[in-house]
Amino acid sequence: MNQPNLDVLNARRSVPSRQLGEPAPDDATLRRLIEAAIRVPDHGKLEPFRIRILRGEAKHAFGQTLAKMAVEANPELSDAKREKEQRRYEHAPLVLVVSAKLDTESKVPELEQNLAAGCVAYNLLLGAQALGFGAQWLTGWAAYDRDVAKLLGMKKHEHVIGFIHIGTPAMDAPERDRPSYDGIVETWQP
């Protein structure tokens, strides 16, 4: 029997966002990437996910606004952390904000809706790498902050799943230790 190829999964790595530069996917490639990434399990066909594209001056303005918000929320922030906040959106040329847009009236549990949006974010990572780009899924405080959600135009039942930074890797992403099969898999017996 012919063995299917799992190389795209076995080769998956996160490239640190500070190691991502130009070029990013062009408009046509980005559209292909997003159209492929949204092919996820979606119970009830709710489409409980949205994607916002940040690039160019808009991406930089977003990053500067977040840096200002971080300092206002924590005036005692160290100089190193202030600089990290200032530069967070300077590296990768493209950031895709994946959000979950929950239908709270649906019989589909909110957890399943969140998982569908998480699958979109993961597919963006896999797809970007398959297209020859690097990507990193980041969250941090901004992913959980309602003022950031409002800044992005999100309504009450929408929240950030992750910020997917995409660009051309300046380095090969190193492999890291992975869980062992025997350490995480067990056969259930009644």
C-alpha cells in the first residue's frame, strides 16, 4: 500500500516573527492561502471565524497603538519590555488577525466554534509554510484585551484567536523537542 506523505506536518516549524521579512505573499497568493485555510470543520456551517489583514502603514499604526496601550496599562514596564512592545509589529510584513465570531444562540457549543477558528489559524501556519513562507502564531496580552478587540472592530461575541505573522524567513527554524507518541497516546479500555 502506498504511504501518504506527511512531510508538510512533520516539517512544521514556527519561525520567530522577528526573523520574518519581505516578501510576504502577494494578493493572489494570500487569497489562495486564506481560501485554503478556511476549509475547516464547521459544525452548523456557522463560519465562526474572521480574518483581518494587517500590513504596511496600517500594521505599523496598529503596533504603535498596542505599544501605547501596554505602557498606559503598566507604567512600570521595563525599558526592555517597552522596546519589545514598540517593535512587535515591525518585523513580519504581514499579520493576519484570526478571530472567533461566536453565535451564542446556536446549538453548536462555543468551544466548537472557537476550535473552528483555531483550525483556521493553524491552517494559515501550515499553508504559509507549504507556500515557502515562514509564520508564527502569537497571542500575548493583546489577544485577550477587549479594548484591542474594539480597536479591530470586533463586536461583543468576537475575540482574537491569534496574530499570525507571515513573511520570508531570514533563518531556518530550528527543530525543538516534540512529545513522544508513547508519552501522550493510550488505548482506552472499558
